[in-house]
Amino acid sequence: MSKSLGDVVDAALMEIGEGTITEFTTGNILHRRLIDAANNALREIMDRFDPDWGLKRTTIVTKADITGNAAVTDGSTTVTSVDSDGANADSFTGVSTSFWFRGAATQKSYALSAVDVLSSPDTVTLETDWIDSTATALSYRMFQDTYAITDTDFGLLRIVSYGDALTWNMGAGGALPDGTIAIVPLASIYNRVGGDIHRNTTGRPQVIAPISSDSSDDPRFVLWPYPTKEYLIEVWYEIQYSENTTFGTNLFDGDAPLSAYDAVEHAVVSAACTWDQDNAGAAVFQQKFQTALGNLIRRENRERNQVGFRVETYRRQYGSRYPVRSGILFDTVRRR
């Protein structure tokens, strides 16, 4: 069965001869030490081998780009919506400060600091002055390349995909398109495009890069090429469990296998023994903690144990795979 923070602390207190409790006492140094040990062990488990049971799904829906005409003035931050003849218009509906503004005949992208679609004509304010030629009906494109994930338990981006590939049978025949979006550092995108990440207008993002969080502390990601229409993108991420200080709260929110709860309990008991200056007991339960971690990793690798490794021989037989049974090293090291 799953265990609460209080359960593992009680187990530790009983090991050193203390009575069980029903709530934590504010200011009790031992209670605080054991709570910290539980949270530290939980983080170590999640960081050690990226467990599949710690994955959660969310989605990103991209914004379509907006094209049209606008009036711009050299040295001004104000951009006004106009029609092709230069008459005032209201064509900025759907634009937000997450968008970029780029003139069709220019090589610069301008971030937006404000959007006004309540007054007429529609206007946007650029983050910096427009430093190209003044124009009364400039062709433009506005688009959003950066998206935030608002899930409060977001930890680490693991898989990003469109989820719209063809069937498995088609894939077996070599006709399966790759619907995944590669996760790369932002510098890799800039190196790939020669510094101008908005030059490519093909529209379907191929890579995604993490950047700093937004003002709400939500993690943000840059897509390249920037989307030119609505795409439904599937995201799998590693859960980040919040620091737990509540007696009755489940340690892993019910997500983890029993071995994970056992591992946390062993770590907390070891911490209690250290507090009680029982070094032998602390070593025993630290070893139990490490054993439980090994069991967790072996559990994650079970479905991979019968996957054959590709072996190069002197006689090539393309497409052949030789089944190889892993040893203990491979059983206790997380494999992709």
C-alpha cells in the first residue's frame, strides 16, 4: 500500500524507540529532520532514473500567425493596423504580447510590449523603436514562437510529439513519418539557422528548446520553426513533487510502485538512526534504501530485458537482431 509522510516518519520514530505521532509538532527538530530526509529521498528517486510512472501528459495548442498591412514609422514604437491602401483597419484580433512583429521586406523581428484592440484602429507597441523605413502599408507577419506550460507539477520535459503519424503497419514498411519534436538547447537552434530563428516560415515546428520561466513562474519553450497555424502538440513531462510537510499527504500522490515508498521509508529510518547516534542501524537502512532503488530500476527495465541488442559481426545480415540477456549492471542502470 502507499504511504503518507506521517507513515514513514512514524516508522523512523519507532525504530529509535520514540512513540508514534498523529501530527507533526511545530519546532520539533527531529520531526523537521525526518521530514527533510523524506523529501530528499523522494527527489533522489525521481532524479536517479526518470521513472516511467512519474510521467504526466499535457498539451500545447499553438497560435496561427497573422498577416496583413500596417503603418510603421522610423524611430517610433507604435504600429497601426491598415488595409492595403493605407486606410485604418482593425486586423490585430488575437494578437498578444507573446507575439513577434516582422515586416515582409525586413530581416528583424520585434517583440511586442502592448496590444490595443479595443480602440480603432488596432495598434501594437513594439518593445523597441522601429528602425527600418517608414511605410504607410507595410506587409507584415505576427506570430508566436514561445509557449508556457502552466501545469503546477511540471518538472522536466521528456517527450514532445504531434501524435499524428501513420499506422504501425505503415511504419513497419518504412513509411512512418516522425511526429516527434526534438528537445534541444536554444543555442542549437541559433547555430542551425545562422542567428535568425524567424527566417524559416514553413510553419511546422521540428524542435523545441527550454528558456526561462514567465512572470507566473511557468516554464517556457521556444518552437522552431515558429508555427503558422494551430497545432495540437502532445507533451509528456516528469512530475515534480512539491515539498511535503503534511502528515497525512501521500508521498508520491499515489503514482509510485510500493518499492518507491519502501525506499523513502528506509532513508528516513536511516536518518533517525543517525540522529540517535546508531551508526550501525543507519548503515543498515541506508543499504536497504540503495537496495530498494536497485529494485525500482530493475522494475523499470523489465519490459526492456527481452529487447535484443544490435550486434555487428563479420557477416552482415541487415535487419537481424541477436537476443542478448543483460547482466546485473544493465539491470540496475536505467536504460532508454
